[in-house]
Amino acid sequence: MTAEQITEKLQKQKTRGLVIVPTGQQATSTDSTSVAAAAPASYNEVAREDQVNVQISFDFDSASLRADQKPKLAALCQAMKSVDAALYQIIGHTDSSGSAAYNQRLSLLRAQEVKRHMVSECGIPENRLEAVGLGESAPFDQADPKADVNRRVEFQALG
């Protein structure tokens, strides 16, 4: 999908979203470090027909953005710069592999890593980005909570 197509979708309605769907990782190990993140009251799941899916892969059990995946965020970066939105929420999700607490932490770490990339590499002002982790609570494929498509980072343009 081109930057122009992404921009058009984001401008269509600012409260609609953009979903980046990572593939190929599973979150099965545990970690005693905890990172708390509650879903903001303004989070609304975006209808599938209003989402733009860009496949982004993370390594197994990792929130590090791989170098070969960064070019895929370039079109998103260009679109975000051209859309007049006061705030973008970056909402991390996981599949249901692993404990709920671990998945909550991993989803937040993935959202924070994408936020870091958008700030440092794309020049999006940090105050326009909010990283949120929802863990396994909002699967994209509700029929298969362990499906790869559930491991994603979702963007929503707000106000």
C-alpha cells in the first residue's frame, strides 16, 4: 500500500485506524519484569474494512524492530506527517500464547519500539504518539486466538 493510499484512509475519518500486523513470532517465555499499561478510555476497535494491513515481522519473543522491516514503516511515516491528527495511538497486541501478564508487557514493548522508531527515524513529534499495550485482549482473529494475525501493532488517528 502506498503512502497516498494510507493518507487517504487516515483522512477519511480520523477515528478510524491503521493496523500493522506482525507475523512469525510467539510469546511463550516468562519474564519477572513488569510493565503496566492500561488501555485508554478512548480506545475503540477499528472495523476491519477501515484498517490498512502492512505485514511487519518481529523475531521470536522479541519487541525489537528488525532492520528489514523498517522500510515498510516509511509509507506510514509519510502518511502520518500529511494527516492533520493531534494524536496517534500505537496499540500493541499479541496472540494468546504465553501468560496474560507476559503478553501485556510484550504488547506494550512492541508499541513503544514502534513509537521510538517513528520519533527517531521519521521525525514524528513524541507528543503526537501514545504507546498502549492491550496484550491478548483484542484478537484480530477471534476464532483463533493464537493466530499470527493477532500479533500486531495498530495505529489510530485521533482528533
